[in-house]
Amino acid sequence: MAALPVPCALLLWTPLRWQFLALGLFTIIGLLDIVDGIMARKQGPTQFGAMLDPLADKVFVVCAIIAFAAQGRAPLWIPALLLAREFLVTGLRTATALRQAHIKTSVLAKLKTSVQMAGFGLVFLNVAVPRKYAPLVLGSLAAAAVLVFIGRWIQQRARPLVFFWVPCGLIVLAFLVRLFVVRRDTTLTYLLIILVFTWGSGVDYLIGSARVLLRDGLKWVDFARIYWTAALVLTTVVAAADTRMAFLVIIAIAAELLVGGVDNLRALSGSPTPTWLYLVRSSVTTLLAGGLIAGRDLDLPDSLRWIAVAALTALSVGYAINDLVRARALVDGRAANAAYSTDPPPRTASA
């Protein structure tokens, strides 16, 4: 998470040749996520790590998709739908935790981040690599994926697990798409595949949560979190349309993801964030989004729009710091172990 601002800034503000360095850094960060998982399995999880691990994955996705949208490489409705899914699932996790219900996530949900990371890399390569070399580059990646898959199959003497063959299959699919789809439409096709997989990976969780909510009935706390999701998605789409402001938007969304993760922890411990506070946060965010829209349509000075985005970012970061400090006992060592009945510590917002 500490390293993510560097490739994000390179992607937003540097010439194309420097953006390849951003791709390399994003790749290293993605590989570190795998190392983190191996260490957690060998050394045991912690509550703080259980909260930060899925949060880091989501921030990675936010950095990539908002940067693409701000540069015009992705239509604004793509980040809107991707972030809507993330915030919706986060809110549903809190809602089910308050009802003492546990919804099991599918294998696809655990694969989601890997598919997103690989997919964004393919989007970048399709746009950045010269037209005549793009099929060769993607074809080489597809051939490498096939060889690795076959080698793994021979080594295991059985078909590799889904965590192995799905990413390999998607790389091969990306090559086939590049061969038979016009380059202009290839990027959108890749993004649609990511979008479909992202929402499809959470269908079982969405259905299970809906059953719990319908059984127990909706409460004000549920509407507050739905409002929170809608307000954040609206503000993201409005602000991310300007490359200059995209970096502040990314910080704000990352902070709000942390707010959602801490809210999950507080719900699991029986002390969720007050409903009125969510309503106030969402209302302020909506007003700021309205100010941005008005500023753009009325051709108001950029300084006013900067003030609105800076205010949004400051409020989101302030919320996150305040929530994290108030919930410190839930993520800090022995106090966290005593606060939950689950072992190992519960993960937050990871579906």
C-alpha cells in the first residue's frame, strides 16, 4: 500500500515510456501480495493483517481503474460499476455481521483480485504497445501461460487448481480477443471481462446476503450504507473525469475503503459505526459531488472545483483516521484476539 502511489503517479502524469515502469512496479506489488499470503499461511494471520490485506487489493484496483478513466482509456461507467460492487459488498458484510450471519465466499471471489490485476496489465499493454507489436507481445504471454500450465499439470499429475488455470486461461483469451477484435474495441472488451468476473465472483455472496436481509427485514443502518455507496460512486465518476484531480480521488476512495473495513470489524464486535454518522458523511459527499457537477456545467473557476475535491479527500481521510483510532483495540494484538470468537481472526471486506 505504501508503494502504490509511485506507479499510480507515473501512470497519471508521465509520458508513455515512463508508464512501462509503472507497469513493472504494479507487477512487483502484485507479486508481493502472493508473498504476503504465503507468509500469513506459514506464520499465522493477525487481525490487522486480515483487515489490510483485502484493503490493499482494493486500493490497487482503485489506483489502476481511476487512472485509466482519467486518461480516457476506460469509460467512466467502468470504475463506477467496479467500485459499486466493492462498496456494496463491504456494506453487506457489515449488515450480515450485525445479524450474526456468516456468508461463505466462493473460490471466484478469492480469484477476483488476481484477475483484475492481470486484466489491467493487459489493458495497458493493448493501449501502450505499438499496433504491429501488440499481437506478438500478447501471443508471447499466452504461449508462456500455456507452457506454465502444462508444466504444472505434469508436475502435479493432475489438472492444476482453479487459482492456477483461470489466470492462464484469461491470458490466452486476451490474445484471442486481440486477434479477432479491432484494437479500439479490444480495451473495452478486456474491461468488460474484468467487470463481468468482478460482479460474477460476488453473485453467491450477494444472493446469500439478500436472503438474510429479506428474512430479517431492512433497517435504517442498511439504507445508510446503500446511500454511502451511491454517494461515493457518484463522486468518483464526477471527480475522476479530470486527470489533475484523479490522485486526490484515489486517496479519498482508499480512505473510504478503510472506513468500510473498520466498520466490518466494529460490526463483528457488536459496536458498529452509528447510522447517523453514515448519513452525515454520505450527505456531505453528495453535496460535494453536486458542487463539482455545477462547477463543470456552469464553467466555474477551477479553484472552486479543487476546493471541493480537496474537501472530499480531507473529510474521507479524517473519517478513516478517526475510525481507525476508535477501533484500535479491535486490530491491536491481544485485545483483538479477545474481541472475537472466531479463530483465526475474521477477514474484512474480502469478497
